[in-house]
Amino acid sequence: MEQTTPLLNDRIVGLALGSGAARGFAHIGVLDALESGNIRIDRIAGTSIGALIGALYASGVTVARLQRIVLDLNWLSLARLIGPTFPTTGLLDSRKIARFIDELLPVKTFEELRIPLAVTATDVETGDAIVIRNGLLLPAIQAAIAFPGLFQPILFGQRFLVDGGLCAPVPTDVVRQMGANFIIGVCAIPPVSKRYLEESTPSTHTPPSPPPPADRLTVAWIERRFREIWQNAPEASPVENGRRAPSILRVFSQSVAILENQINTLRLEKESIDLLIRPDLADITMLEFHRAAEAIIAGREATHVALRNFFG
């Protein structure tokens, strides 16, 4: 495939796909725009959701297929993929998600990938950043996306690993170590929004109707209840001094967002990135996986702008 400009003809292009949970669906739009611009990707490093999308793309899954996968996600499909677990190491059981990812992957090992890939994770006991580049793909991806507190840590060798975003929200240094000498970094983490203060205040909300008898449980009721819990339904948390506490899912996601945002600010200033792509995703929360279409569009538009600004 031809490059956009002769400037890249003799360069090894590395793509660093960052964390961001649902916002990370913007990576699909980025890949789409890079392909449209005839930018060949020679190396990929991914963190968290970036590791998953990077692995699928590196294994030969097309951008069109990636879009179909995420656009098919809705509250019901999410509810089917995520199940509660006894809360000792994580609130949610990730085994269904693992099976879902395994079915999507056309290959099973790093060695079979079309594009060299590295994924990052974090040793939850030592804080070490762990880079995985060989062996089985599935456990590496599971570790990379194990959002701390929500999903159980993944035992990888002798280490318990969680989301790589805690150490490397955008793994530009990793893709450089893989031999890339032109680095494209994609950051899906916007500055921390203040709107959570407004979201946590009491509101006029009609409590959900009680569940129907077991023999009359409906898909609509299951989907509605899952959405209310996920979106921090007011009745799900107590009111104290006129303020409503955020739900446990919101606490986890916002805590990690604050942490990753601080790390990101420091690292993006320090790292040498040839092309930084940072889509406008401030209006999409980390847990709004049903807004994939908006994230994809934001990623595509941000990439087109970045390419125009860089190449002229």
C-alpha cells in the first residue's frame, strides 16, 4: 500500500492505541481514516481497549467488520456479556467476554498476526508495566482489559495483571521499542469533566417497576434495569446533604479516568510522538458502550484533521 507522502516511505510506522473503555471505539474511526489516507501500519502497541482493537486489526479483522461488531452492541448484548461475581477480586465475571473475544479472533497467537503487536498490562501487586508480545493472544488481551475493581485480575504466569492504562495510557514508548521510528499516538482520554457533579445530584426519577413474575420476565425489562444500574439510576445510591452519591460503577470508572488523565498529561508531554490524534470524546463516558457510532465518527474526524495538519 502506498504511503500518503514520500516522507514515510522509508519509515517504520508504529501505532499506539490508548485506553479509554467505551471511548476507545474511536480507534476504529482512526484506523478507517488512516487506511483512507494510505498510511501503512507496521507495528501496533495497545493498552486496554486499544489492545483489543489492535489485536483484532493486527489479526486481519477489517475496519468494516470492527464497526459491525461494536455497532451491534446494545444494553441487552452488554448484559449478556457481563455477569456479576462474588466480590472478592472484581465485581464482574469476564468469562463471557473472554469467550466473545475468542470467537472474534481469527488467530490464536501473537506469532500468527499479520502486524507485529504488543499489549500492555499492569502487575496489580508490584505496579510494574508488563509488555506482552508472544504466546497466546486471549489471556494477554484479558489482562490488558481487566479494568481494576470491575473485572478480576488475570493470572499470567506468576503475576496478577490488570488494565495496562494504569501505567501506559498511550503506549508510544512500547511501539518505539518494537522498532517503529514514526509514532502515531491515539489518546481517547479527554480532560476530566466536571459534569459528574451535576449528574450526581438528586433528580426527579420514577423508580423502576418491580420485576414481573419469573414466567413473565421480558427482554425489555431486563434491558431497562441493566441500563438504569449502568447509568447510575438515582434510586441506586443514597442522598446525603442534598447530594446523591455516584454508583459503584461510576466511582470505579471516574477514579481510573482521573488517574489515567494525570499519567497521560505527564507522558504525552515527555514522549516523542510524531502524530498525536486526540478525538473529542468529552461527551461520552467510559461506560457508554452503546455510543460506539459517535466514538467512531469522532476518531475518524480527528484523524482526518491531524493528517491534514501534518502533511498539508
